[in-house]
Amino acid sequence: MNHRVKGCGKLFLTLAVGAAVLFTALCGIGPEKRGSAEGIRLGLDLEGGVSITYETVKENPTDEEMKDTIYKLRKRVDDSGQTEADVYQEGDNRINVDIPGAKDAEATLKELGRMGEIFFILGTNNITLVGYNEETGERQYAFTKSWEEIEAAGDVILDGSDIQSAEAGWYSEYGINQNVVSLTLNDTGRVKFAEATSAHVGEVIAIVYDGEIVNAPQVQQPLTDGKAQISGNFTPEEASNLATTIRVGALPLELKELRSNVVGASLGAEAVKTSLIAAVIGVALVFLFMAFRYRIPGLAADLALAIYIGLMVVCLNLLEVTLTLPGLAGIILSIGMAVDANVIIFSRIQEEIGVGKTVRSSIKLGFSKAFSAILDGNITTLIAAVVLYILGSGTVKGFATTLALGIVLSMFTALFITRFILYAFYDVGFDKEKHFGQVTEYKLFPFAKHGKKFAIISCSLILAGVIGMVAGKLGKGEILAYGLDFKGGTSMTVTFPEGVEPSIGELEKAVQTSVGMNPVINLVGDANAATIKTEEMAEEQRNTLTNYLVETYGVEESKIEMQSISATVSGEMKKDAVLAVAVATVCMLIYIWFRFSNLAFAASAVIALLHDVLIVLAVYAIGRISVGNTFIACMLTIVGYSINATIVVFDRIRENVKERLKKESFVDIVNKSIAQTFSRNIYTSLTTFFMVVALVIFGVNSIKEFAIPLMAGILCGAYSSICITGLLWLKLREKFPQDDEE
């Protein structure tokens, strides 16, 4: 009776904690709704907006020049009212600007790319005082003449080319410290300024940046040495900002656009909607499968998985992770992978029950024996996520972040929360063998005997990929269907009004007429949308084509998604893709070698990974699936997933080697180990497959391009873990024997 009360208490605590987590995920805490799904920061591809990457024309800009340029761009973005924008440096000479929810995308791109200019003009007759703040002493001025009139009158004293430096500082007079801006002019500026200040002592000289009067100091005396101090009851911050503004306007740091991406808000909303539908359906299928197959343990896993999903949402909010489309895919994928640890544990529990252990003892042993496989499998996948985060960029970092977070949370929920709930059910009274599902009797199959057949199947699939690449090279000029990320260019996805369905030929003529380029046109879905790909278009050409589509077909500008990437960036992405996969693979294999203390395991894993990557490449080649930024994420996910499955088999081989009987051969051990882990590999692949298939069916095109090869990778990972890895180890152990095998 005491056990039942204790079990009921545990279940009540679980439900209370789960309800609190889910409530926080749905509604949040406090007026700011901290922890809620509603408060998660959405990336440009989900919320819509503008993203652009600039590179300085100057090859080696100084740190101060880069900081000033970032300040300039951030100030322009702030002035446009985009409070959620992010401006940050990438590498030594690149700056990224992300502006979620930007309404007029082309105007935003044009404004950001414009160089800021600084001018010093005579104030007399050109400006007037329109406001004064008595508390701060701040004055507001307005122009009384047009800029053309000011220039025609010769009232422009200095421009940016005359300024050498501007620094914030302070000086003390009569024991009072004042914040000032110290100005230094070059030789040309010194002559101009000396003449102007000598002729206009007592008058105001206005400082104009980007057409706005930022300050209007009074000339106290002639300044003939090329140096000046600007004072005015500044705070340290005000002095620093004014100095930066002057430097920015004088900055000879020209920017060129390397990459830009424009996503309409309606397209982003559609991506969120379809991805959530896929998530709900995929999770529902996983819940049903686990409860049906494992009964009470499956129900415990479902409760833990619900808490896991809630924790994921809360962490995304609290950690202020920006959720992108690949990141959303990473979450949905991690939900499927979260089941993996539970499947390993429950399979172990059923095995222990099958050999006559008590249910309680089986639960304890199941968690204990499954721990090493869960730990090693998740760490190797985490390595892939970390490498992806370090070497990736933009949306790929978002995918890596959510995947890594999912791995950590899934381990926590499987090893602690699922265990807690399972013991609670046991204490309540679900303590019979029948409550833990049907114990699967594994049947030995001579896998090793059919090694040549498996090798022929694998080689045939890889050969098909090679043929597909050769055919692509001969027919399309490329071995793979490289997207903009990998070859550069401009792509516009246009959604036409209902009833408007232009043909491919009509759109080709439209592009040729408006911008003089030969495009590649692909109709999307029911021909209500089309993708237009060309060589890299300049800003003016993009504007021309956008206006043409709006005027000719009545397209809403908010329903035009655009991406432009220079060949420089695309070449770097190719290198990053190869480097990321290579580094991740090497790191994972070093870990396997360390954990299993035998090179045969690591070498087998290398060949199996190469096998899986080549087959997925075959899918890309034969299906002509676009190879873009998410290709890196897809490949590393497959590498991590495949390693995860391989480790489960290796863990069982290692265990069986230690416990082998004298008459038992290594062939028998491999066959037995594969048979013992067969159901785990099938069930884990099936649950993850549910999630990915839902993405393929309900996801938007960019998600499908990620999910289809991933689906092939899941199938290939299951196949290689069952039919390839164990047999490879059997062959290689002769060259790399363990001490206890000799």
C-alpha cells in the first residue's frame, strides 16, 4: 500500500511539473511572457525581412574602421525604426545585417548600401533653431534652404575628405571637467577651416551627417592649426557618439554587397504553419507507436517526451536563440531522435525480463546497460552539432544550436525523467511482465555469410550516384545541382495572384526584356509560384525586375522572396562544407577510438560513414536536389545519426566479446550482436522517419530540400548499422586486435 501511495505521489509530481513546463511554454511567465513559444525570436526565413552581408573594398581595414562602419549601419537601421535588427562583424572585413520584419526590402537594401557623408556648413542664413531642451541644453535645428542652394552659395566649408580624425575626450577649466570632441584636419582641411573660422568668428558652423544636422557649435576664435575642440555640455556618451559620427562620415571604407536575402512575411508565416503541422502529426505518430509497442514504458516515454518538448520551447526563449527554418527542422528531427535513448533502454529491459529477471531488477539493469550506448551515441552527434556551429554560418548555426540543445535535453529526459516516471508506474501497480510489452525473441541470422551481397548492394547504390554525377556534368554542366549558396547568383521566388499563371516561356521573356539576362525558370506547386534564377543581379536590376513583376502580373511585393550571393561567398561555402564534414568525422572517430580502445571500431565507422555520405550524395545527384547551405547541415546530421546507430551495434559487440564463451567465434558474436540490436535500429529509424516524412509532406520547398535526402540518410544509416558496420569490424579486427581477443 505504501508503494502505491508513493507511486501516486510520483505521478502527481510528474504531472504537476509537466503541466508547469507546458503552461510556461504556451503562456509564459509575467507580462513579458518569458519562456513562451510566442516570445521565441524568429529568423528572417520565418518572420520575413532582409538579410545582407557586406565586404569592405579595402582589404585590411583597422578594428576602429570596422567598429565605426558597424556603428554607421546600426544607426541607419535604428533610424528606420527596425528595433529588432542585428548588425555584427564576420571575420576581418565583413559585416552582416539582419532586419526581421522589414517592410520595404529593396528600399532597405538601398539605404544600407549608401555611403554616409559628413559636411561642415555655415549656419548663418542656412539653418534655424526650432527647439531647445532646458534640462539637457540640447538644441534642434532645421534647414532654411535646400542643399542645392547651400552648395551653390559656397557655404559648404568641409567634407569627409578633409577630416583626419575625431576623438572624444575632456579638458579641465577652473576645476570643472568638460567632455569635448577633438577634431584634427588634414592639410587641405586646415586651409579651408582657417579661412572660414577667421571670417565667421561668433557665428555657428553646422555639422551635417546624412542630411541631418547633428550639432551646431559656435566659432569662438580663428582656428588655423588644423585642430579644433567641439564643446557643449556633452555627456561622455554624447561626445563619443558625435566623434564616431564625424569619423563615420569621413570614413573611406567603401562596402560592396556579397549576399542578400529577402523573405516576405507571408512566406515566413506559411513556413511556420506547415512546419508546426508536420511537428504535430509526427509527434502524434511517435506517441502512438511508443505506447502501442512498449505499453507502460512507452507511456512513460510519451510523458517524458511531452516534458522534453516543453523544455525545448522554454530554453529557446530563455536562451534567446533565433529560430530559423533549418533550426525548426532541427527541433522536429531532434524529437524523433529523442526517442532513440528510450528505445535502447526499453529493449534492454525486455531482454532482462526475457532471461527471467524480476521487473524491478530489469528496469534497473536496463538503464544501467543502456547508459554507455546512449552516452557515446549522443556525444558523437553533439560533436557534429558543435563543429557545424563553429564552421557554419547564418541559418546553419541555428540548426546546430537547436540540434545540440535537443541532444542535451533528450539525454536528460531519457535518463532521469523517464526513469522517474517508470518507477512511479511500477509503484502504482504496473509491475507485471505483461505491462512492459511483448518480449522480442531475437533470431540469429547469418549476416556475416551474406557480406558479399551487402557489399554488392552498397557498391551498386554508390555507382548509381557516380553515374548520376557524370550525367549531370554532361547534361547540365554540373555534377550536382548547386544552389546559389554554392555557385552564386540571384534567385527570386514569386507567388502570383490567384488565376495568374504565366508560362515558363513568358517569364523567360519578361526577365530578358527587363534585365537582359537569360534565366532558369522553375514552376512551383500548382504553377501559382515560380523560381527565377539568374547570374548575380545588381541592386538596380533587382528593383527593375521586381517592379516589372508587380506592374505586369499584379504580384504583391511582400510575396517575392529573393536571395543574392556573390561567387566569392559561394566558393567559401563549398570549402566550409567539406571542412565541416571532415572535421566532424575526424573528431567523432577520435572519440570512438578513445572509448572503444581499438582502431578496428574507428576504422569500421570511417568506412561506414563514407558509405552513408556517398549514398546520400547519390540521392542529391540522381534527384537533382539543390545543394545549398542546408546541405552541410544535412550531411552532418546523417554523419551523427549514422554514428549513433553504429555505436549501438559496437557497444553490444564489445559487451559480447567480454562475455563470450570459449566455443563462440567472432562471427557468432557479430551475428548475435546485430540480431540483438536489430529491433532497436528499426524502431529508432521508424520514429525518426515519422518526423522527417511529415516534413516532406507538409513542409515548404526549402524544408523538403532538406528533408528528402535526410530521409534517405535515415534509411541508409539503419542499413549500414545492420548490414555493414559489424561485418567491417569482423574483417578489420584481424589487423587491429584488442588485448582481450588475442
